[in-house]
Amino acid sequence: MTPSSTTSSGFGTRAIHAGQEPDPASGAVIPPISLSTTFKQSAAGVHSGYEYSRSGNPTRNNFETAVAALEGGKYGLAFASGSSVTATVLNTLHSGAHLISVNDVYGGTYRYFTKVAVHNGVEATFVDLNDAANVKPHFKENTKLVWVETPTNPTLRIIDIRAIADYAHEHGALLVVDNTFMSPYFQNPLALGADIVLHSVTKYINGHSDVVMGVLVTNDPAIHEKLQFMQNAMGAVPSAFDCFLARRGLMTLEIRMQRHAANAQTLAEYLEVNPHIEQVIYPGLPSHPNHDLAKQQQRGFGGMISFRVKGNLANVNKFLSNLKYITLAESLGGVESLIELPCIMTHGAVSPEDRAKLGITENLVRLSVGIENIEDLLADLKQALDNMA
Ligand SMILES: *Cc1c(COP(=O)(O)O)cnc(C)c1O
């Protein structure tokens, strides 16, 4: 089955079959992991498409093809981490370029923009894009990129990808969307006008908290060519073994995302009426300020919930340590439920003033809802909340 023949099939079918063909040599239904670093040439410069595994590898190629098919894009490129996708994209900009980023962008992305790219002469402006029109006054002659993440982290605000894409293109800038929180199952930014979509594969795409990896997808051959050149030149490529694991995780993305979202909706509704809870932020709740935009732009609401617990930091810590199944740890998107305290953990490096502006209070917790049985997650939250005083 060629990749193009799978683009019209269903999501779950593409997740299993795109790029993945039985091994022609043995008939193995799951192709073997291609660990070789180099490939035999029949004459100097004559080869079957692979020369050296940094520039191209069959196991990586299988994964890249599959993610591209799920994002509705032509070209996928995999990297050693989500952060190395950011670094590689930013290195296509030259000194003197400007970019506009959503203000509550992933912490590592913020760090790259403000502590690394700036020294290469690339300037970033951070803007609250919850109202898309806010982007307008920030364009400059040299604005090359707009960088968006939606839903944002950890306050789960939704940004109108189509509107931002239109503003970016009016000003000759490209739109990059970090789609990690939604996964390609719930949102396809390319179809909404984005030029590049990226993922931390570490999260939902691999889904089992055992691989650090990144991927990007584009439909534009010129952008692809530039980024493929950078992928090879910068060399932040993933191992074949990690590509194999991520490809295996990807096969179940559809049913995992369905369960993540169903569990999250149930927990969000439970928490919203719980007397120990001050506020629940989940795009699937009608009380979410961007609920209508989420319904329009996404095919579901995902597995991430943020909520404010009633009480002080000591109560919140007691609640977190009371949990039995839900594990206190950073990261998200795995089959197991993880909870974290952004003000100290993922967003501890954000200044107290910026945390206050973003609404990252001491009682705000972020829950990555896993795919365990819902009764057990409900019981776990209930006992932990009832005993936090
Ligand atoms: C984790 C994450 C990243 C960074 O990816 P790594 O694989 O950890 O390097 C980027 N964006 C978002 C939204 C993330 O959650």
C-alpha cells in the first residue's frame, strides 16, 4: 500500500497502515527495525533511496510517512525530541528575523526563543492570542514566523488557527502550530491554514512515556526541502529503535485518544461540581470561555484538564500525595494518568509576575488523564480531595 493510497482511508486505518508495509524479504508483517547506519550502493552514487541513516532511514521513514498521513500533509520529518524540531525550524531563520509567539507557549520553546535564538539575532515578541486580532499590531517588516500552541499550557485557552493563519499570510509570514496537546486525531492545523505542524512525539503520539522524540509535517515542497536539509545538517535525528517504538504507539492513537477524551470529560464534569474545587478548565465544558471555538476547530476536547483546588499550597500538596493511581510527575499524553503542579514543576522557571499574568496560581494543578478505568480515576480523585484538609 503506498502512502498516497491511504490518505482517503479512515484515521485508525492510516495509523496502522500508512508507510508500513510487510518486509519484502521475509514477509514479516511488522517490518524489522533498520539499525544499519549505512546502505550498500550497487555502483558509486547508485542506491535504493538510502545512503546513511542520518540523512534517511527506513524505520524513520515509515514513522514520518504515517504521521504525515494523519496530519493530512505530504511530508513528515522526525527529530530526536520536540525541542529539536523547534531548534531546527528556528535555524531556517537568519539573523535580523522577527517572530511572534503565543505568550503561554511551552516552557522549553520560550527558553529556546529567549535564551538561544536571540543570540543568533532572531527576536521574539510574545502576545496573548486568545483574541486573534491581537496579533495585528505586532507584525514588522522582518516578521517571518508566527508560533502558536492550542490549547495552551497549562490554562488550556484555544487560539483560532484559521484567523491567525490569515493574518500571518497577509504579512508574508509562515504559521507554525505545535499540535502536541490535541494530537492529529483531534486537530489538523494544516487544514486550517498552518504551514508547519509539529509534535512532541514524547506525548500522545508515542503515548507510552518511554520515548523522547519530535516530528513535523508540511504540505509545501519548498519548506520541506529546506527543513529536510536542516534535519540532515543539524543532525538531531531519532534512533531507529525510538522510531519503531513511536510507530507502534501510533497504531493505537485513535482508540487511546477516544478514551483519554471520554475519561477527561467525565472527570471534568465530576470536578466542576465538587465542593473542594474552585474552578475547572476543560475545553469540553460549556463553562470554558472558548468552548464554541474548540467545538468548531477541534474534533474533540482532548485529555488535558487544569483545575484550581480550594485551599493553600499545603492542602494542594496533601491532595497530590494522597493520590494512588494518578502519579505526580511532569509530562503528559501517556496511557497512565499524570498530575503536576505547574507553579513549581513545569512552569517553575516562569517569573512570578508572568505566572500571575498567565493565571498559574499555587492551587492550579494540571491533569493528563490516562486511559485507566474511569471508576478507579474517580475514586482516586475523591479520596484524595476528601482527605486533603
Ligand atoms: C513536551 C512538549 C514540547 C517539547 O518536546 P520534547 O519532546 O520534550 O523535547 C513541545 N511542545 C509541547 C506542547 C510539549 O508538551
